[in-house]
Amino acid sequence: MQRRLEVIFFTLSSITASLKAIVENKKISI
């Protein structure tokens, strides 16, 4: 169960980082 929570947390962190990168790229392009 602990392993699963770590994987979920890591996935959410990766998704959040990706979204932030996309937002920053859009701000720069604009």
C-alpha cells in the first residue's frame, strides 16, 4: 500500500511539473 501511495504521489508531481512547464511556455509564446 505504501509503495502504491508513493507511485501515485510521484505521478501527480510529474503531471504538475508538466502542466507548469506548459503554462510557462504559453506565457513566453504570448
